[in-house]
Amino acid sequence: MMGLCRATVPTFSDAILVYLRDPLPVGDERPAGPLLLRLRRTDRIPEDQDTDGGTLPALQVQSDLSSAAEMCEVRVGSALAEVLRGVRPVFADAAAALGALPELLGEGRTVPGGQRAILAPLRGRRRVIGAAVFLRRPDRHAFEADDLLVAAQLATHSALGIDKAVLYGREAYIADELQRTMLPETLPRATGVRLASRYLPAAETARVGGDWYDAIPLPGSRVALVVGDVMGHSMTSAAIMGQLRTTAQTLAGLDLPPQEVLHHLDEQAQRLGSDRMATCLYAVYDPVSHRITIANAGHPPPVLLHLGGRAEVLRVPPGAPIGVGGVDFEAVELDAPAGATLLLYTDGLVESRLRDVWTGIEQLRERLAATAQLTGPDHPPPLEALCDEVLDMLGPGDRDDDIALLAARFDGIAPSDVAYWFLEPEDATPARARRLARSALERWGLTDLNDAVELLVSEVVTNAVRYATRPITLRLLRTDVLRCEVGDDVPQLPRLRQARATDEGGRGLYLVNRLARRWGATRLSTGKVVWFELNQNG
């Protein structure tokens, strides 16, 4: 609209009013409700800018943009509706315009007489999206017939430009929403690990891409850390990324080893039939054993920042990218000491036109080590601040690609806070489980939880004993909450249901649901785990 005003005033007309549909339709969208036109912009030559040295006669239109908020409804069959349907500009003294202009401008507002006003519909690619009124002052030559062609060209080009701008704005909004919904809205609160993340698009003109990260809670208080990158910055890349991320979440729920997850992702990429390859790094952290298992599919290696300030590029077999097909992936198991920070990232952080990937990785390692020196050898740097410091290593013109960043601070769970037993599936097992749980609570000074824990452990273990054929497991974890996990070899997950008055059983999970802070069940390749948590203050 600004371009139309600048192109029109003062060379073609002395004033202009631009009305647009409210709201503006987008693409093939079929607007609902009545057709409304809102005055979006006005412009005219100020009185002190007469090129002939005199003052200009005042036009009876508003030029103050702050007051341009008038709206009119285009009624079906009205004179204004007929002019807009006709598409072609008309003079103000034409029969069609005599009734249309008062509808558009409102009662009591007039325009210069004769052929000193033109009403021009603004037609986009599929429909009329507004109208423009071109005005000339009384002391200037009136419009001529050829000026209708000029007004038509100005209106057409402006309408197409507005149409494209609205469509681009909607596409950018869709791209932003697509990228936002395909990335985690929040990271989970996992036991024994703290998480932080960042995502930066390649540019404002390419706000959707194929980079992603994820943190997925697993049975046994473990967590899967995932970062991946689909080639390209298009909606297609984002769609492929969304499918791969969903597949990775599903595979994580099956508790498959990291190398098996990458193998199935590779098969999924081939089924998609796209020529776009992807890289991915999948890691599983166990806070009890203080170990991490990592498998890589052509992705830049992670960096581990130790508590003392040493930054180490982990030696992980690089593997082939996802989508190549017919390759094996190898997993390695490494120490994950308490206080250390693992940084997973996509290549946009370390590779650009100004540096190769290995130079960037070395700069990242040095940046992490330098940041750790600021907090001393006994205190790791704050996780959120560390992510910001990492992104600050990017200089102007040093970013050509999306960046996904996932940082994990390993806190771990001390062996003294873990109690673990194997129990035979026999009638006496629930009573033994109660005794074992009670002894662990007494050792930890949590005797206030005895009644609740014994009741819930008894219910869950009894259910496991009823169906299991192999030894069941019982594990208690003391962190900020008390967590109990019971595993068996039966894959069917328990379902919470309301027991009837005549039922002899079916109330165990109801008690767990009422007394526990949280509870759940996860299927494993070897069976399932049922768990619940209690606040330590009872």
C-alpha cells in the first residue's frame, strides 16, 4: 500500500484512499461472513507543498493516518458491489460510481466533482481484495480516459503485491508453526540429568528446516538424547524430519539399543523414497551406572565437558548417514561422570563457508573449555548460560545452516541411593518385597513413607507374581523423589479400571493412582516395567 501511495501522489493524483478487505483472504481460502472493507491508508499533498507556490484547496478526505479506521460493509446487489464485480476503474461521475462512493466513503463525505476522482477495484489473483480512490484537486486538470488505464495498472500491480505479501506472511506463519510443533515444546525432567536446548533457523527467509533434537525418558530412569539433521531447508526437509523424529520416539519406547534405532531409521528413510539423506546421533544415558551408550549415523561427534574444565571430542564411530541403506551402525559405551556436560549439535554450529567442520569442532571444544575456566574446577558452568556462550562463537556471516543444540548435565544417582533385588514369582514374594522396601527406607531415613510404600509395592509385586514366569525385579531410587520400579517378563501393560463392588480384585492400580505422585508402565523387549513415585516428605 505504501508503494501505491508513493507511486500515485503527487504524480498521478493529489490524494488517495486505499480500502482492503477485513480480514484479507489468503490463497484459495473462502472468506466467511459479509464482505467488509476497512480504510487502511490515506495520502495527499500537504497544503504547504504546492509546486506553484500557493496553497492547495483542501480536499474533503481525511489525510490523518491515525484516524483512518473507517469500515464499510459491501451489501449484495449494492452499487459498490457492482463496481467491485466489474473490476474496471470508473470516474466518480459515472452512473455506477455515484451510488458506490457514498457507500464506500460514508454519508456526508464527498469528493471533487467532475472527472477528478476515480474508483478502482483492487483485484488479486482470485478475487477483489479492496478498492482505491484517486483524487485530484479542483484547480488541476481532471482525469482523462487514458487515466483509467493507468489507474487499472496501478490497482492491478498493487493488488497482486498485497496478495503475494499476505500469502507469504501466511506461509511464514505456517513454517514457524510447523517447525515449532515438530520440536519439543519443553524438555522432560529426567532423573539424574539436567537438559537445555537451542534452535536457530538458517535465516529469516528459511525459517523451516530439517534439524531436530529430542530427549525421551526411558525405563529404569534412563533418558535417550537425540539430535539429527535432514538435508535442506524446505518444507519437504521439515516433513521428513517430522517423520524421522516420530519414528525415533516410537523406537525409543520399545527400548531398543541405539544402533538398532539408527538401523530402523535408515529403513524408514528408504521407505519414504526421498533422495534426501539425514544424519543422526542417538545416545542413552543411565544415571545409575553413570554410563552412556552412543551410536552415530554420519553426524558430527559430541563433545564432553568434564567437571575439571577439560573438553573432549568423543571418539564415536561415524557411521553412514541415514538413507544410504545396507550399512551397520556401531554403538560404544562410555563413562558419563557426575558433573560432566554432553553437548550434541548439528553441523550448522561448526561448519560454514568460512571454516570446515573439524576446524569448527576444535573451536567449539576450545570455547567450552574457556567457559568452564570461568566457574572454576569444582563447579560446572550454568547450563543455560553455557548454551548461550556456545552460540556466541558464531560471528557475522558465519551461519549458513540451521542449528540444533542439546546439552545434558550428568548428575547421576549415587550407588547408596539405589536398592535392587531379584525376586522369584511365588506366593511369598510380596511379603518379602515389603520387608526389603522397609529396610531400604529405614537406611535412608524415610520411615514416614513405610505404610504407603509397603502398600503400593505389595500391590504392584502381587500383580507381577500373578503372571510372571521368570524372576521379577524390584528397584528403589532415592533422588528428589522416591521411585519404585517393578519389572517382569509379561509384555501386556496394566490398565486402570474401576472395580465393581462384587469384584475380588482390580483395585491395586486404583490405589497406586490415588496414593502415588506419578505412576506409569513401559513395555520392554523383555517384558515391562511398572513404576510409581512418592514425595519424600510423604
